[in-house]
Amino acid sequence: MLASEINSLSDEVKQAIQDFFTDNELWLSQSIEKGKVDGSLKITTSPDLIAAQLLATLEGAMLIARSRSDNSVSKFQQVVEGAIQNLY
């Protein structure tokens, strides 16, 4: 959520947010690569690209869920489950 307000944050907080996303994208990419190698994931695209897409999907889904009056956890869950199913 802080990423949407990054221009108004201190340099220290900006760096922490950038590090958070870099670390999570790297972890996702490495996990996807492992799944590709062991055959548990059926992907044809670069693990780095898929990791970036997943992270963007999750962040966007969180923003949208929070903007709904009912804090729609079920909608967020549907989006996440759909994104994960696309890897198989």
C-alpha cells in the first residue's frame, strides 16, 4: 500500500519499499523456476516475468479489495487462486 504513496515518503522508507518488492519478486522467480525445473509448473514464459505479473496482480487485488465497502476478502481470494491456477 505504501508504494502508491512513494513520492511522499522519506528516502529511507522508499528504499525499504523498493527492497521489499525486489526481494519478493526474486523469491517468486526462484520458486517458479524450481517448479518449472521439477515439472510441477507448466510455464513457457520467463520466471522473472511471471513473478513480476504475480506481484503486480497481488498488489492490485489488495488495493481493489480494500477499496470495497465490504473489504472483499473473497474477491481477493478468487483473484489469487486464479493467478496461481494459471501456473499449472
